[in-house]
Amino acid sequence: MATKVVMAQLSPTMEEGKLIEWKLAEGDAVQPGDILAEIETDKANMDVEAMGGGVLRAILVTAGTTAPVGTLIGVIADPDENIDALLTEARAEAVASGGGASGASAPTQPAAPAPPAPASAVIPEPAPTAAQPAAAPPVAAPRSTDGDGRLRASPVARRMAEQSGIALAGIPGSGPAGRIVKRDVEAALRTAPAAQAAARALPESTGTAVSAPAATAPSGGPRLVEAVIEHSQMRKTIARRLVESIGPVPHFFLTTEIDMGRALDMRAELNAGLEQGKVGVNDLLLKAVAEALVRHPEVNASWEDQAIRRHGRVDLGMAVALEDGLITPVLRNADRKGLEAISVESRDLIERARSRKLLPEEYMGATFTISNLGMFEIDEFTAVINPPEAAILAVGRTEERVVVVEGQMEVRKRMRVTMSCDHRVIDGAVGARFLETFKAMLENPLVMVL
């Protein structure tokens, strides 16, 4: 019996997914549990496992294509099994949804009229006008493209090419159907500088050569290239969540400055006695926030339609920057953990967040979040609350500043933090008392370890 392969809802907030790569090709044998494809969700890249055995008879959504949850993306069946009904159903669903996922195909069956392009497809560049000379004809052999006309390339390959200043149009693809993968970009980086310079002259979006006027060409350094960057699933989710937060949630902000001298001294002493791993500044912040939330449960709360919910646990979100967005892995029950345990667990979560290996339950359900930009030498900033949480703490850098202590000018290590508060849940005085306790924890750090 045929097995449907669908775009599964791999996270609670996932509405659509992008098929990054098929691990098997049409005609390959499949066993239950085999990894069929890699999907980009709104927060992580996850594998799709086969639920049945047989042969991968049809791939209906190509790599690089975005499809709604529930879309049929492939069919597993016996070699001689008739799957016409499933293919017809998939085409009908694509047409009914206004085009469905671009790149759908059924190579094992006679070709059917292509469905309309999806609304999210990248719009091709307009035809050249009199003020815009026509581009030169392609200098490379025809290349395999997605349904929206973009060259097929893995997300990793695209990022590597963009960071290295190499145009994808100048890189031959060795992946399935001519797709450009990581090893292709690495090979291009090893080529002669002259070849790389020629590749940079090929815009990724069209694959055509453009000659810039010699009078305006820079003599050296980076060059700007106009590009249209397709939204990732993470970027779409961030945009939607920010609109849900900054509009309906009434924010107000509280800023305070903390003397970090004693906390940093204690950290140095702790690390001197540790054989493995080190306690970081962020670990001290997590511990101090957790202890302060226990003492101020009205901040560890969420707004609901009929009530304010005060949580019986402290689950701290840690904002982690990624190349195309951010994610907040959650340190569960932080108030019940010591500094060393917080250090080990937070480091593991952050590393797996950056490699997009977190499970949904590891980045959902925080009760309070910390966002630290101190490592980027940011003095202070305000952060947007992540509903249904009622607050988020924005942390700036620690630097030496001249301050007055008991009438004398001294140089002290100071750090500024700003808490964004949901005024429906937290009043000004409540937020101020929380920050007062948080500050006291860091300025007298032994309190945290007693």
C-alpha cells in the first residue's frame, strides 16, 4: 500500500516548511525510518523519516520549495503499484490552493500542465529599458533552477557564496539535479583569484554578465551587489511575532546600571577551580535573573484573556543570534540549578541552537528571556517582548567607567541593563523592585551561591 510523504508540522508554530534537500532520489529503495528529506521549519532544520517501506516513486516538491503543512511532497509505494490517484489528488490540491508549492513534479507519470506560480515566488527582474542596457547573454551552460527561476543551491551554499563574494551563477553544481551544495562553493574558493573575480561579475538572480563602468568601479575592497533575499521560515516567523508583540503589547522600559566588579572577581575564582568548562558572564546573569524571579513571581508571569498566570517554574529563554534571525533556547528550571550546571546546559543549548539541532520543546515555553549584546560592544538597548512572556532583559557591555563612590571618583566595571515590561502584567514599581533585586544579586554575588 502506498505511503504518503507530507509536509509535517515539525514545530507547534510551523505553518509551512521549506524543503532543503532530498536525501533519496526517485527510484531509491526505502525502509521505514530512513531519512527522506531535510526540512527548514520556522526555528530549526529537521529530518523527515519514512513511515513505510518500498520505493520512492515520486517527488512532488523539489528542493528549495516552500509548501504549507499537510502538502503531499512525495509518494512511497511498491515498484508496480498504481499511484495515479495520489498524483491526481496532489495536483488538484495544488490548483485549489492557488498554485500550492512551486516545483511540484511527477517524473514517473506523463507531464501535466504546470500549476500557477506561488504568491511567494521571487518576482523576476523587469525587462531592460532605454536607460538600462540589456545584459549580455549567459556565459555559462544552462543551469538547473527552482520553479521561481533561482539557481538551485542549499542554504549553506548560498550563505557561503554571499559571505565570500562569489556569485552562484559561476559555480557548477554537483548535487541532485545540478543543485549547488557546500562542497561546490568550497571548490570555487580554492580556484584562482581571476576565476573568482569573473564569478563575481555574474549576478545570482539572472546568471548574466554585467560590465560596470570603469570610472565607477572601486579600486579594491568589498563591492555592493543588488540582491533579492528570499525570506527564510525563521525570518517569516520573527516578522509575524514582532507584529504580534510591539503592536498589542503596551511596552515600557526600565534601565539601571550595575557594578560588576565583585561578580567578575567571583567568576575568576570559580573558573580557577574548575577542571572542565568555564562559567561565563551570561551564566551569572541567568543565575541572578532566576533568583530574582523567585523573589518576584509577579514578573515571572503571562497575560491571558481572563487572568494573569504566574508560573510555578523559572524557564529562561536565551536569545541566540543566527545568520538569518534568532532563536531562544530555554533553560528549564533555572532557579533549581547551580552556576556550574547552568554553564554546562546553556552552552550545550546555544551550540545546538546555532547548528539548528534543537527540538521544539527546547525553544518553546520560556517564562522570561535575556538578550545580551554586550559582546558586540553595545552599551544599552531595548528588546521586544516575546509573548506570552511579560518581560525581556536587554544586557549591554561591561566597561570601565569613572563613578563617584562615597564622594571619591573611582574607575569601576559597570554594566547597563534595560527591562522591557508588559504594562498589562507588570507595573513600574514592580519592575523596579525586580531590577533592584537583580542588581543586588550581581553586586553581592555570594548571595546567589548560598
